[in-house]
Amino acid sequence: MNFFSKLMQLDRRWVYLLLVIVCLSAYYADFTVPTIVENETKAIYDFIEALEPGEIIFVAVDYDPSSQAELHPMTYALVEHAFRKDLKVIFTALSQNGPGMVDQALRDLTDSLKLPKTYNGIFYEGKEIVNGVDYTFLGYKPYYAIVITAMGQDYRILFPSDYYGTPLDSIPMMKRVHNYDDISLLVDISSGSITDAWISYGQGKFDFPLALGLTGVMTAQYYPFLQSKQIMGLMGGLLGAAQYEHLADNPGLAKDGMRVQLPAHLLIILFIIIGNVGYLVTRYRERKI
Amino acid sequence: MEFTTFLWTTFAAFLTLAVFSFLYKDNPMYKFAEHLFVGVSAGYFVIILWHGALVPNLFKKLADGDWYLLWLNASEWWYFVPFILGVMMFARFFKKSSWISRWPLAMYIGISTGLAIPLEMANRVNRQLWAMMEPINWSSFWGERYLDIGSGYSELLIFVGTIAALVYFFFSKAHTGAFGAVAKFGIWTLMLGFGASFGFTVMARISLFINRIQFLDINWGQAAFDASGTANENYHAGFQALFWAVWLIFLVYAVFEFKKYLNSKDKPSQPESTQA
């Protein structure tokens, strides 16, 4: 058996092992990779940067723990940016296991925001974010298409109370807030088909500025909505999260993860080349025989 | 980190490693993690659905007065209609009366379809068509950077690529000559699209692995050995014991598998599948 025939029958577990070694080596190695920011991520950052304190953004956390690797860093970077700018945030979680994601993010961000920090040369005092004053978490309701449509009339139709059971009318920041007309931006951070509903039933029907934060698998198929201006910005996968962290001058898990992505991608490209060469050579030899 | 918190973190670390062990081969630890995940997800969802939807959106509406009076004493008594429709769904469990469940289903599908068709048509077909038909931006043909969305070059490429891809799927004419060349460009456009999706997918899968490395290192490993008291005020000597206990489980399993592999080498007539 020659080299290329052996290559074609290589146990896939060797590939996994090599990938693990490369990823671990890159993770523990001390180096950085430059972050090139794309316009679609910058559009979201610039939009939030231009908002006045007190304005409200709506963050739809539509992902489960299985996608938190890519999407949690986006939520953390974007929401921390919003809170540092004294914006108010309404959260929903229209994915089944999403409420836990919001809960975790809020707990971590509450701790992080207590510390004074400097971002892009601007000093921000530490602050306590208060439920009902700085943010409202509406929670989860099933059948997202109907929920999104109903919220266009009034959040109270399906969310008479927030996730923690407080009636919406008794929440200070929600007193004069009724529907999408009262928000400045809606960011859907999603790992599934809920994004389609936000585009069709939300933005398409009620015409509010919509930005998306998506898993890598989904990203390519949503670029046409950027072209048609149905969405104003797009963050794709861990790269999108890293770009936002870079813009907000708040490096976190995403930027750290991009160091590992680079050698891992190089290795996979190498595997693709070797695999194709092996396949072509084997086929060529079989034809000759 | 409290000891109980670390206990749960250790359990999460064990589950992470158990799932990764599937890359070698299916095993009881992976099976345990898989079943636990499915069970916990289902249980969590039921509780979220009950407390997040059914109680505030239905039962509370029907229970303005005493619970035993339910809708009789409720100011929003019409919520009894969806309640009945919901109960009708359970008729599926009984063969003779399963037809009853078709009524609420019919209503649900009717509402969903009525809502979906005009909005989907307007936003996923018409808006995309309009975007395709907009004049090419000749004033900023190359954009500010390479292939900016909205630059003339990008718009032209999308327009030509879409037409060519449609030509590729037009089978009433043989793909030869100029028509064939356009179809060929169409297939290249499709391949570029698939390539972009594949690249993003690779990034997504690696991201999941990176996240687990970060979890095992920062949340588990560093917490286990952080005796300084600065970041871990509630440091406990048992942290390290738990940390090593998990690794010991996987080490024992690795030795067991290695011995099995050596034994199988002695018996070439019974080769073991190597496919993970």
C-alpha cells in the first residue's frame, strides 16, 4: 500500500488528535492576531455609540447553551457597551433554553460593570445596574412568530409581567414603553430560525432598525438581508464577536479565541489540500491500472 | 468560588470531557452525558413553559377569584376558549377521539399560514427582488474597501451571479455554448456561496472547542489551583482532589481501552471498528 492509499484510509481520530494538539498549543502560546473589523459589525457599534443616554435598545437572546461559545461573547460585549453608555435594555429569550443565558449574562455583567474601566480612552465609573431601571427581562414565550407580532402592538399582551414576575406597568423603565416604536434598535443574537421571524414578522411589519448576531453556520445565508437593507448590521460567529470586542476596546473570550482559530484553520486548510491531493493521485493511479 | 459551586463546575467539566470522549468511540460516559442533556433540557423547558407561559398568560387570567371557580369568576373569561382548545390537543392520546385534536391544530395552522404568507412573500421574496433590481452604484464602484456591500462591484457581482445561478437550474435548454458558459459561471457562484458557508461552519465548530478549552482552563483548572485567596476567597483543599478525580476516571478508561486494543491485536479475526 503506497503513501496516498494509506492517506485515504487514515483513521479520522488522528485528525481529531492533531487538531486538539494544535488548538491547545495555540491556546497556551503567547501571541496575538490582528483584528480586521468589517463594516457590518462596525455599523452596529457606530449605531449604539451614537445613541443618547436613556434610549432603549432591545436585545433578543435567542440561543441555547449549545451556541453560547459564539454568541455569549457578542451579548457580553454589546450589552456592556450599551450599559456603559447609559442605555436601557429590554431582553427577551424566545429560544427554549434562552432564559438561562440572559440570567447568566446579566449576573456576570452586573459584576463587570461595578468596576471602573477605560474604553477607547474614555473613563467610565463603575456602576450598579438595576433591574427595572436599567434593564427589563421579559422572559420566554412559545411560538416566536406570534410573540414577535404581538409585541408590535404591546409587550404587555404576551408579557403582562417580566421574567421575575413583576407586572410590566410597575417597572419604572417600562412605564411609557409599549412596542417597537419606543426602541431605538433591536439586536437579535440568534442560533436558529427565530432570526427569520425577526426579519419577516418584526422588521418587515413594524420597520425598526434590526441588527443580527449569528452563529458562524448561519452567517453566510443572512448577507442578502444586509444588501437589501432589511438589517443594518451583522456579526458573524466568534469573528463578529471579536470584532465588536475590538471596537468596544473590551477584549474578552472572543478575541482570545481568535488566536486559536488561526492555526486551527491553517491545519484544516492543510488537511483539505492533502485530502484532495490524495484523492486525485489515487484516482489517477486507479485509472492507469 | 464556593465549594458547592466548584462541585457543579467539576461535574460540568466531567460532562465536557465525557462528550469529547465520543471522538474516540461511543462509551458509557458519553451516553450518560447525552441522556442527561436531553433529560435536563426537556425538564427545564417544561418548567419554563409552565411558569413563563401557562401560569401568567392563562391560569392567572382565569383565576381572578378563587382557584376552584376558575373562569366563572374571571374578568377575562374568554381565555377559557384557548384553554379548551389546548385541552382538546390531548385527545390525540385516545384513538377514538383523536379527531378532536384536529380542530385546535387547524386553527393554529390557519392563523400561522395567514400570518406567514403575506409577510414571507413581502420580506423574503419581494424585498430581495427589489434589492437585486436597484441601479448599480457606479459612483462608488470599488467601495471604500475590498468588495464592500453596497459598492457597485459587489452589486454587479450579485446581479450577474444570481442570473447565472438561475440559468444553471434552467434545464429546458442544453448547457452548451454561451448558455453553457453562463451556467458554468452560475455553478461557480454557487460553489463560492457553499465555500463561504463551509468556512463559517469550520469557524463555528472550532469556536465550540475553544469555548470548552476556556471553560476547562479558566472556570475549572484555574479555580482548582487558585490557592492565593485573591480571586478565590473560599478556596478549599478538596478542589484539587475533585480536579484529579475527574482526570483519574478518564485515565482509567483510557487504560481499559488500550488493554482492549492490545487484546484485539492478538485476535485479528475480530477487528474492532475504528470509526468514531
